Amino acid sequence: MSDPEDVRQDASASIQIIAGDEDLKGRYANLMSVSHTGEEFVLDFFSVTPSSRGEARGTLVSRVVTSPSHFKRIVAALEDNVDKYEQQFGEIEEPSGQFPVPDDIAAVH
């Protein structure tokens, strides 16, 4: 019987990713919200800009729904990339809030 790690490597090597032109452009997000149930994690990405009245206005630009195990792999990949970025460019400093952020929303830098 083969090692499950070998199966994962073989499966990922054969995945062909198809993305349309709009997807390849990407979407800008400067705010994100994470919520979860027992079965899934939901990541909402927003683009927030101040309005002329001084209020912040946000637009949902993308929603990602994923399993808890895949979410944990996403977090590990993000942590690994932040470490590599900071080794190359120096520590990322968190700016003071540019607009009010509700308690259940996490700022994305």
C-alpha cells in the first residue's frame, strides 16, 4: 500500500488550473472577516474606502468557503509566507486603524 503523502503529491501534480482573464486580474481587499460553523470556514474579503461623509464603505469582493482541515493548511501557508517575506524585506509593521473596524472583522494589510 502506498504512503498517503505520495498520493497527495501525485494528485496535486496532476491538477490543471483554469482561470479566466477576470480571475487573473485579482481583486483588491483591505479588510477581511472570518466566520465558521462546525463544518466550514467562511472568509469574506472586502474593499473599504472612506465616503465623503467620513464613513467607511465596504464592498464584498470575494467569499471563500472551505473545510476546517483545508483552512488550517491555508493558515500554515500564510504563516510560512509571512515568515519568508519578513526574512527578505523586514518585519511587517501594522499601521494604526485607517477606518473603524468592527470587532468581528480583521484588517488585511
